[in-house]
Amino acid sequence: MVLGTLLWADLSNRFIWILMGTTLAFGLIGFYDDYLKLVVGNSKGVGGARTSIWRSVVGLAAGQ
């Protein structure tokens, strides 16, 4: 997605950068959760409440 966006999107549009940053941040949150579950062996991962808090922080930062 990032490669396609960098190739064909209007990079002078700030909303493109906000969308890419938000998508990457959500992806990193999901990756970290899966990492904790699969590699570390923590069956809960990040946890539902913490995941919601971090997604809210990213969403509020994108909305500013």
C-alpha cells in the first residue's frame, strides 16, 4: 500500500501523508500485538484496553 501510494498519489497533499502515517501506526500496533502473542508467548498480547488506547491516540493525533 505504501509503495503504491508513493508511486501514484499526489504527495503534496497532506491528507495522503496523514493517511499513510495512520495506516502504518495501526499496522505497527497490530504487529507488536502479534509479536507478543507468537514470539514472546504472551497469550494476551498487548491487551484490548491498551490496544484501544493506542488506536485512540493515533486517531486523535491524525484528527488534529
